Amino acid sequence: MLVGLCTFLIAAGQISLKYGLDGRLVFILLGMLLIGIAAIMVTYAFKHGELSALHALFGLGFLWAALASVVFLGERLGLIQVAGILIIIAGVGLISHSGRRR
């Protein structure tokens, strides 16, 4: 769950940075703060979990970034992008499930 929150914070930070590229310093600072908080949380998660299972969860970042770009930036996802995101979600699910079975 912690890594899932981290991926969300990273995606939110990236969207904020994208907004900041128009010269809005507050969005650049917010993006850096969110990504920094996520980095601290990831370090904690890596200390207490299995790297292989945790790292697979970072694939969810693609989902959050894609959803945020559609909602906040007005971007459109093509069929291949949607298929790729679904494959990533399936892969994350398989790796997470296999880590629990040991």
C-alpha cells in the first residue's frame, strides 16, 4: 500500500512539474516536494519489504500518470496505450500475487 501511495505521489509530482513548465514556480516546487516525499517513503518501504515485489508495484505509476494526464492535461489515450496499461496492471497483479504465495 505504501508503494502504491508513492507511485501516486510521483505521478502527481510529475503533473505538477508539467504545469510548472509554463513559468509557475509554485507548481515546480510542489512537484519537487511530492516527489521528495515519495522518495523518503520508498526508502522506508524498501527497508521493510522484498525489492522484487515492491519494485513491480512501481508499474502502477504508468496508470496514475496516464489517468492524470487525461484528467488534468486533456490528453487522449490510444488503444495501444490502454492495452499497455492493462498489461502492466496484470503484470503487477501476477508479481504481487506470486510474492504472497512463498
